[in-house]
Amino acid sequence: MSRSSDLLALPTCDPDKSFAVQVAHKEGVVGTAVAYVQCALLYTSSQGERRIRVHTLSVPVVQDLSDMFRAADGTACAALLAKLGVEKSLSARLDESRAMVQQKVMLTFKEFKLLNASLLRGSNKLAYPESLRYLPIYCLGVVKSAALRGGAKDVNPDERMAVGYDMMSAPVAALARAAYPDLYPLHETGGDWGIEGPDGAIVLPQTVALSGAYLDERGAFLLDNGRVFILWLGRMLHTGWGQDVFGVDLNSAGAQDSTQLSVEPERPGSTLSRRVNKLLAALRASRPLYQQCFVVRQGSPLEMHVAQYFVEDRGPAVPSYPDWMLSIYKGVMAK
């Protein structure tokens, strides 16, 4: 609850939460080379001790706004827009909330274009600083999330509110993963994923883009959105892979129901099963919650629940990534 412009009251707070604040400078030009932003958290610890934790951020004051754009944290900007979008959805229509997020991205790139007009004269390309390269795709993931997508008939109200309030307090890294989940191909067993690297950490597979075009019916892909794991199995996946990981023949009658398949616990004597379980354990290690792993087979009714995470694809009443970027481009280039 916001008690005033500089006081936020929280019922509880833990290290896995983050809150966004917009700060506006209304006085004259800052004459110093450094500016400071300070906040204090007054709380009672779990041991009943009253404490104050003070955070002080020192940031350089630049003479050229283009330098500020280039130093921006694109992921943090996306997290801020996500929180603003969810906040707006509580008092406005969902389509207005989605439009606001897109408009903010559009205005950001338009301002950068105006600041660099002399360098971009005659260019019809969409210009943006490298620091904000992933801002559009993260924001597309935000408007396609259960918190903002569709209407009353598209998302269960309880799910919409749960996801929305989770986004309102989620830290930047978790929110970015929710907006654009990681998709790992696990059928390519020739690499060193799932094995300890020289530094002792488990090597992760190389991720692929969130588009159905990258799904191979002969493959197995693990989707990680920070809350659950979804293991998607192609209909033509080699039976040996299923035998190693699940201990069953995927073509058998008992394996057709994916809810009966589980990658855990590790299958004794199976190197592939051990690698998959090591990968899941490594991903869970840095998370504040325990992520369950669900199995979905291509062509099954459950597959519709996976499609919503493919941010770059077109969906019901939501644009594809190319269409989204084209819309932003037209807005930036408009006079």
C-alpha cells in the first residue's frame, strides 16, 4: 500500500521480491558529476528485531542523453513496464494495459531516434541502443502473459490475478524468465550439457528461440519459465531416448498418457537420465520455489498449455514477434 509519494507499506518482504519506483527530477539542471538515490527498509526480522537497511545508489550524471540510453538496463526497464502494465490492468481495460506497454517501448525508441537524428538522417531502419536490444521481446512476452493477454474468456480470473501479483513483486531476473522462458533441446545428447564443467557447475544446453518453428517432432525440449518445467516430446522422438529417461517404450499403450511419465527419480544405469536430473537440479538450485516437471507429448490435449509460452508465434488476438516489431517500427517512424 502506498501511504505517500515516498512511503510504501508492505505486509511482508523477503529477498525474492522486488518493487519498482519511478523517480522524477523537477528542479534545475544537476551541476554535479554524480547523483545519489537512497532508500531505507524498516522491518522486523523473524527473530523479532527491529532493523533498518539503507541502500544508496551512486550514478554518474551525463551531459548527453544518448549516453544514458546506452547505459540503461534493458531487462530492468522491461520489468518496470511489466509492473506498470499489471498495475494499470487493475483499473483499466486489458487492451489499454497492453497498448500502454507497447506505447512506452515505442516512445523510448522514438526519443532515441530524435536524439541521434544527425547520425540517422536518411536511414529507415529501427534504431535502438544495444542496451535495449531485448526490450521489445520481453515486453511482448509481458503482454502475452496470463496477467495481460486476451479477455475474461481466455484466462481464468484466479490465474490472471495470481500471475499478475507475482509479476508485481518478482525480481528482475525471475520476471524476465517468466516473460521469455528458456527452451532447452535435450534430444541432442552429443554435447556436454548435464555434466559438471571445469568450474564444478552443471553445463546448460544452448537455448533456442520460443517459436514452434524450432520444435522438431523428433526432439525433446525442456521449457523453464521459473515456476514449472515442461518437457515437450515430439511424436517421432527416438524410442531409445524415452527408454533411457522414463524407463518405458514411448510407443507402448501405457506411455500414451503423458501424465503418467516422470523423468524423476534418476534411472539406475542410464547416463541420459542422470544428465537430465542433474540439469533439473542445477536449475532448481537458484530458485526460491520447487519447480515440478510436467511431460507433454506432441498432439496431446495438454499441448495447448505449452503453446502460450511460444512468445514469437502468433496467437489468438496477439501478434507474432515480427508483427510486434513492425507495429513499433511504424510508431517510431510516424511524424
